[in-house]
Amino acid sequence: MNLLGIDYGRARVGLALSAGYFARPYKVISHPKDLPNIIKQIVETEKIDQIILGHPKGLLASEVANLANRLENELKISVELYDEDFTTVESEEILKSYGLHNIKKYPIDALAAAAILQGWIDNHKEKLG
């Protein structure tokens, strides 16, 4: 099963991929004006079966839920919301643990997307066979 993990933000969107039991950072989209079409291209190119979209608490929660509905309707694939609490903080801590303190030059949003996707995978291994 090919999965796409998304860490949504208004300024940047992190993406991660998985074709099995391990998520990997894919890319960061800056200033995503046409996000549904960009995701559609990735879904087609990477043959994505399901999208795992990080679900934040607070101000972005309804925006993310609306995005999930739109993607599901337009792409005709399952889009599941998954709790994204602390994924960016965890990603920053991982970078710092490797001695990489200037985190602005690293794809932190893609790492957060990978953390979201890996969390989903770890909790849904039975779906992956």
C-alpha cells in the first residue's frame, strides 16, 4: 500500500511517502496556493492508495478537515486524519540530537509529515498486511 503523509501549514506543507512499514520525508511545498492539484499530481505519479493528513488542534483543525474532505472527493481515495501533536517538536529534537542546530535549513515539515505517517503506520500494521 502506497501512502502519502501530509503535515499541513499555511506557509509550508510537508510531505512523506511510504510503500511499506517505514515513512520517509519526501518534500516541502512552500506557499501552497494550488495544494489539491499538487497533491493530485503526486498521488498519480507515486500511485498513492491512501493519504494520512496530520490533524492539528486549534485554529487549523477545521481548515485541515475541509482539506481532507476536498481531497477525498476530488481524488476518490481515502484520506484519514491522524493526530499530529508534537510531530514538529519531535522532528526538531531529532535534528538537534544529531548536532544540527540551524533547523531552518532542513526540511522540518517533511520530517514532521514522516513522523505523522510513521505514527499511523505503527498503529495500523494490520491494514498493511
